[in-house]
Amino acid sequence: KNQVEQSPQSLIILEGKNCTLQCNYTVSPFSNLRWYKQDTGRGPVSLTIMTFSENTKSNGRYTATLDADTKQSSLHITASQLSDSASYICVVSSSSGTYKYIFGTGTRLKVLA
Amino acid sequence: NAGVTQTPKFQVLKTGQSMTLQCAQDMNHNSMYWYRQDPGMGLRLIYYSASEGTTDKGEVPNGYNVSRLNKREFSLRLESAAPSQTSVYFCASKLTQGGQNYEQYFGPGTRLTVT
């Protein structure tokens, strides 16, 4: 069964600190992996997208990594800011099947001053 | 350029009532999607439309119908609302062209409560 699991479920860090969020998936055949940021009460917004051949991609202070062999991805946030407080959702796309986007349940990050 | 817009933002229904959630995009995207988001679960696909005039069921279509009115608009209808349909509903759109990995854009969501 295609699944995307994220850890931790929630995380609290102090402003200025770094953190890493994890995503493990069992989706096959794999097409691409995306990380989204979802602020409270808003829709998800794309941060990065990676295909099979890419193992790292950055978007400002956000850096995503992908290990297609172990089916793991991480999202590293550098020098966190209060505005980073949000849910971060990992989404894996399959290249076949009807339900092509499999969403993780997200990691809820809270950055404290 | 407003992106993806949804109306209403909030709605409370009684069991058995019907309503239509509206979604529009101004990015000339061909694919549009309806998802629901429930606590502790990832977004789940209700219906999608790969192009104007076509619609297909997603993972959780029971109790819903959709209409792709034109390229811009994709509506979701609840004919007889049930408490299990209490959720936050998101519309999304995407350009689908030549197998490229284009980004999916989400609307702000509609928070629906069925009592």
C-alpha cells in the first residue's frame, strides 16, 4: 500500500535554531516528492519538488534531501524564524494509479521567541 | 492574479441539507482537484478533473458530486450533508503538460461543519 509517514508529529524549537523533519515513503512507482508549508487556516504552499535523480534542493532557508534507495526525505530548516511556525507536509507522487498524490499527515512546527 | 479562490470560507449545515462549494482559478490550468483535510490524516482526494469536460473519482468520492463548469471553475456539491463530511475542503489546480512536474496550487480552504 502506498504510504507516506512523517516524523515527528510535532516539534517546538527556539527562534534561530535549526531543525530537521523526516519523511519515509513506500510509494511505487515513484515520480517525485514535494514538501509543502501550511500555515494555520491556509492552503498548502509548495517549498520544493524533487525527482528521482535529485538528492538535494534548496529554497532559501529550506533544504530538502531525497534518498530514493532508502525511500527517505528530510526537510532542514536553518536559522528558524517565528514565521516558520506551520505544518510541513510531505507529498509523494506516483507515476501510475488514480490517486497520484499521497499526502503525509504533516509535522506541526512551533518556533518560540 | 488571484490564484485559486474558494467560496465560502466557512459554512455550517444541518444534516440532510445540500450545498455547493465553489472554486475558481485564473492561471489557465487544465487540472483541478478537490481534497478534504481531517485531523490526523493527510489530504485525501475527493474528485479531480484533468481537463474541461472530464471528471474522475478520487479516494473518497461517496456523498459528493462535482462539475467542471469551464476551464476556470470546478464546484463540489454535497447533496445530503452528513456529520462525517465535517472537514476542511481544499481546491487545487495544476498545469499538466507533456509529463512535466508542475506545481499544484491550493486555495485557502472552506471549513464545513455539519451538525
